[in-house]
Amino acid sequence: APLPTRRLVKAKTVATMRRSLAGCVLLLSFAAIGSALDGATKVEVVPHKAAEESKWNEVDAELLVKGPSQPQQLAMEDWLEDGYEPYSDELDAYVTDSGVPDPLNDDSARHNRYENWLRNYKRIPNEKPVPWSYENADSGPDVWSSLNKNYKLCDPDLTGAMSSPIDIVTMSAVPTCYGPSYPLGSGPAWENAQATITEAFDRSFYLEVQHCTQECKICEVKCTEGPYVPESSEHKRMKLDRIIFHTPSEHLIDSSPLDMEMQFMHCLADEISDHIPCTPKLAMAILFKDGGDSVVNPDWIVKLLGTLKDVGTDPKELAKGLDFSELNQALSPLLSEYYSYMGSQTYPPCYLGVQWMISKSVITLSTSAIEGFKMRQGANVRPNFMLGRRVLTSLRPETADHWTYQGPRGQAWWPSLKEYASCGNGAEDCEKLPDQKSRDICIADSNNQSPVDLYTNECMANVNWGKACVEPVGLRPLIFELGQSNNDPMKVLLKDCDCLPCNNENNAYTLTLEIPGQPTMTYENSIYTLREITFHTPSEHSIDGSRKAMEIQFLMDRTGCVGNGAGQCVTPNNNEFSRLHYAILFETGDSTPQWVSRVANVASSAKGYGRSLIPDLRFRDISVNIHSLLSTYYIYEGSQTTPPCKSKVTWLVMKTVLPIKADDLKMIQNVHVGNNARQLKDLNGRKISVAGTTQF
């Protein structure tokens, strides 16, 4: 990097030239010996002085530092300003004309002072410092760190892996959510938005929102109360300090810059600053693109454009009638979905530890608006840095209809949403629906909810159980057709795992198999197509008051009926019920069905979308395994066990309870992060039947 004066150039060469000259002496000595051996003129070799070499080693030991982030500082009484010594004639006289300290008249302490002055980038007093810039070769981003010791964090070799801006590669962003069900309860939003805006220019056009004054260098900074971002699980309460414009954008989206970037810099609200502006800890950014001359610009942009020519270095209220509340109203909705990563301030002194939030929404401005900002400030961007090992997240708000099994959006919340009113307790939850017909359907649905407790005492002639009993209904064959399900493997996924990491306590995680090839089951002359198999821990249904360790549900939709040759369904048929759910219960035992064990072994690899984690497992393997177990099953009319809890579901619950090993059960429980079973519902007068015999 270019250096400002002869003294500093000479100074920075001391350490390297001393070693280089020592090497030259050694090479010349070898050359002389070689010439003498060849019969040339004899050269007398001066022996190396061991004492001087020892002295240099002592100096080297004194100059050792812990690393670039912790430069050595000597505590000397005559040093000034944070323990750093200003350049002086005494130090300059210590260096010979060749730029190398005289080894025969060395002062280790003075040499140490000199070297430390170099290491800490201390500039020569009375030399006007070179102000940093964006474009000049001797003051641009590549040399910011050499312009001032306070800018050392701008050194890309030192802090590049933690610096901003970056190229946002959208496909590499980790999808994450915020909202009532998530650790991050809310997204970025300003409160106390009423604030006066002043405009100024200092290498960039910027707006001051927090107005601070400092009567003297050591006096306390006094700031007005302005907009702030409330405390969250990601950060403390942050006050908005200033808004900076960059042309083009500093952040790239998939390697492409946009035409402008607007950065909102925030500091800790309880920080007592000793400098203006304060140290940023949170930065929000909104990007802009050129949409051509026909674009109608937002009113707040028009107001700012009208004042650009009058903006100076002193902040002034130029855009009359514009305050931050207008910007807040226009821009806050755009920040609901954003990219986030940890980086730095993008201009000196390049403070680290800044959390960045870059809006996914892009504002379109007219060409003249973009050109107006460019003409005022030129290109004012810092080069990009690699993301490296940092994590880039893509955040979105929790959807209004997102439900969970526990937490704020848990089962008690379900009926509060109009679309999920059937999940509730009848009239009190259905009353919110707009018309009487909808309310009547809702009440009927809420009285026929699942899951339920299945009693097993069968009704017998001349036997009075004193309570409800299971009514035998004889032979009701279940006929499976495999369709094309043997052609492709089943896919494994974890429902509700679309916001990472999938370890949230408040969730609706459900291990699921997607079934290809449309296999069908015929029951009571209605044909049902199997779409997926879901796992629940513990079981949703209970038997005689006892819930089991796990329940597997085969979820089917009615897709047809058995015809009578005249285009009509054979009666009886189950066409009133649009869904059929078949359930198998498990309790801990000494064995596990092979297909269940194979699914358990890949459960931890399941994502929020289907993947063929078991390429050789087909639905045929499952149907053969459960064939002998379908001989007897309980029947009742119920509902979906998840929102929207619609009724008209025929439930067939297998009477035989299967075993599952504790290890296999644990692997499935782990991905559910808690239980994914709905609370039991009253039968409300519904009957339970039992039937048997299966045909394949």
C-alpha cells in the first residue's frame, strides 16, 4: 500500500531490510570463498559476530506479538493516546541513511518502541491524514487499514472472513421462520417511528434519524429518542442511527448487483457512545432496481431527490414534511422476508459483529431517480467478501394458518382460526362462521372428532355390560390393489420441517411416507387411493384408556366405487365418506417389523420434502408384511386428526397391537421433538364396531 512520507516508507522497511542485508553478507561471503577456491584473488572473510546476533535475537523476542487482532502495546509513561508513541526526530535519528538501524550502536528499548509504532499503523504527527475514499488508489478500500490505526478491522487479510458486503447466493440460504411458534418471535419492525429526518453528505448521501450532539471530545454524547427495533432472541433493543445510500448496491444477489442499496444502521439502545455515529450492531438493507422512465416513484423518494443538490456536510432538515414515519409505513412491509448473516460495517472503521437483514423485496425506481443518486455520490461501494463458514439464512414470517401440537399455535389455538373452527367445541367455536349453513356443518363436524378411546368389550346376547359395547358386524373384506406402486420407491419426509433447524419444540413434525403408483383399497364397494403413511408418537387412539407407544396411519381418499355394469355404484357403498384412514398401533417389544425398522433408521435424514432414502423399499413390501394382521379391526366414523379437522372419515383401527424395539421407537420420537398426537375426543354417542377377514 502506498505510504505518505519518506520517514514511514523507511520505517516499514527496517525489519525486512535488516534480515535481507544479513542474507546478502552471507551470500557475498560464500561467493568470496568460491572465488578463492577457483584461484581468484584472495578475499579475507570477516567472521560473524556472535554477540551481535544474540543481541538481534533478543530484539526479535521483544517484538513478538499475539496476532494481528491483538497488537502489542508497551506501557511507557511518555507515550500518548491509547499507549501509542507519536513519530519523533529521536526515532528518525535512530535509523541510518540506508534505512537500517545501526547494529553496533543498538538500543533495544528504543528499537522496540520503533517496531511497535510500525505494527500499530501510527501515522506521523503533523502530517495531514489521508481521508478514506471509495475509488482513489491511495485511499480506497484496499488500503483503508493503512490509513489509520483505528481502521485495522478494514484489513481484508485480517477480517475478510467476517466482513461485509457479500454475494447472497439464494440457493444456499437456510430457510428459517419467525413467529409465535418459533424461538425468534418477530421480524424487524420499528417502534416510536415519529422522528425528524436530516440530510447530509459524507462520501455517501445519508439521513440522520437519531440526532446526537457532543459539546467536547470527552463530553457525553446526548441523543434524542428515535425509532428503535424491540429486543428479540437475536438481538437486544436497537436504536436507528442513520440511513445510508449506496450506488450501485453493495450486496449482490446471485452475483448480480442492483442499482441502489439503502442501509439502516442501528446501535445498542442502551449504549453510551463516545463517538458519533455510534457503533452499529444491526443493519437492515433494501435494494432498488432501475425500472425505466415510466416508473412512478414513491413520494418519499421524490422528496429526497428534490434536495440532493442542496445537501452538504452538515445535517439539515431539507425535505420539508418528510419524517421517518412515512418511510416506516412504506418500507416496513418489505422487511417481512429477508436474508440474514453476521458481518461488518461496510466503511471505516469497519466494525465487526453486525447482524445484517437484507430484504427479499426489491423496490423499482425510475431511471432518473437512480441517476440522480449516482450523480450526487458516484460509485460508493466496498468490494464483496466471501461468506466463508458463516451461515446465510432466509427468513419468512410464520403463516397465519400454521398450527402445531404444542405452544402458542397448539391444539387449544386451532379452533380460534375460522378455517379450523371444526376442531373446536361446537357452537361456541362455530359461531364465528359467516352463515348458518356453515355453522351447522361446523357443529356437526365438531361432534364427530378423532382420535377416540376404543373400548373392546363386544356386545353379546343376554349380556348387560352396563356400558357401551363393540358391535360385531361380521365380514367386511378389505381388497388391496397395488397399482403401479411397485415401479417406484416410497419417499420419506418430515412434515412441517420447512423452517430449519427442525428442532423447534412447538411443531407439527410428522414422519411420513409418500406412496407412488396409486395403490387402492376397496371397502364397502368404495375405492380409496392411498396417498401417504404417517407416524405418530405416542399413538393417537387409545385402547381401553391406554395409549400405546406409536401409531401408523394409512391415509386414503375416496376416488371411485365398484360399478354395477350400468355406470352406477354397487350398494351399499361408502360414498358419503370421502376419506378412509387405517391405523396400526405399536407398543415396545423385542422385535420390529422390518419395513418399520428400515424407516426408523433413516428418520434422522428426513427433510421437509420427499426423498428416496430407502431406494429398494416398495409399498408391496409393506402390504405383504401386514397382510396377516388385517383379519380384525375396529370401525367408527370420525374426522381428520389435524386441521381443518373435517369429519366424514371412516376409521379402521387394527385390533392386533404390533411390537417395536425401543431403539427404533427412539429414532422416530427424536425427529418428532415431542409428541405429535392429538388429544382424545368424546364419542358423543357414536358406536364402535368390529369386523374381520381380509382378501388380497
